[in-house]
Amino acid sequence: MKKLLLSAIAICAFSIVSFAQMSIGAKAGFNFANVGGDAENTDMRTSIHLGGYLNFAMSEQLSIQPELLYNSVGAKVSEGDFEATTKLNYLSIPVMVKYSFGNINVQAGPQLGLLLGAKEKWEGDGESGEDDVKEFYNGTDFGFNFGLGAEFGKLNATLRYSAGLSNIVDTDEDVKVTNNVIQLSIGYTLFGGDD
């Protein structure tokens, strides 16, 4: 049964690559990140993402776009004169399905995140420091993305919301914390597309 399933997946993947018009691009932009779930009194952290994408155009309207991104997210907390910023860095792998209406597209798809590092920078009571807190976070994150995009020849712009679905904290307590991120990206098609 496993061999049959793997064979079917391989045939589908080969068919997509064979019949689709492929393009390769790079993208970068800003993250406006926060945490949700049981987390309270947190503020947005502004950070960056950068990476690349493959776009497989199935038709003029429909395409599938897997991406590989360095994604820095997290949140801020302020209480009295104490401030802390949690910086979570992921290797993110979104797979977006895009449907275009002329130059405008809507997009949605799942995202897997692999935690690369976690730091907490803090200051208060005249002291400051930065701690490695990776041990308190799960190694993977899963979310669902949806957004809008626009194409301008080889240039493209995307506004996307990533809603966290999995618990990012590793604790014995019954606490769930999720990543929630607004992404604003600019991309450029390096190969393929209109070539």
C-alpha cells in the first residue's frame, strides 16, 4: 500500500512539473508578529523574512507556489519598567495555492516551520540581558496562510496573514501559544515566467 501511495505521489509530482510552467524567484519583506492563544498582554514585534519560491503555473489563473523562507517572528511584553522581546527564528516552508484575476491573486495554503533559534532580550530595574530560550519551545510550528498578491511583470507584492495552529511552547502546563504573523513581501522572478 505504501509503495502504491508513493508511486501515485511521484506520478502526480512528475505530471505537475511536466505540464506546468515553472518560475523561480526571490522575496523579502517585513513581519508584524505576535502570539495568540493563552498568551496575554503581548505587543507586536516587527522583524523580517527572506527567501525564495518556485511557482508552478497550472493554467493562466491557477498556480502552486512552494517557498523556503528565513522567518523571524515573536512578540514583546511590557510590564512596569520591565520589557522583554522574544525572538523566534524559523525555517518556514509555506505551500500556497494561488488563483489570479488578471494581475491580482488570492492565495492560501499550509505552512511548516522548523525552529532555528529562540532568544529573549530583556531589560528592567537597571539591568538587561539576552537568554537562549530554545529549550522552552517546540521544534516545529504549523500554520495556515491566506492573503492577496499583485504581479507587475517580474515584480510581485504580497500581503499575507499566517495563523498559527499548533502550540509553540514546550511546557507541562495546559497552555497553548500560537504564532500569528502579518507579512508584507516584495518578490522578483529570477527565471521563468515571462522569459
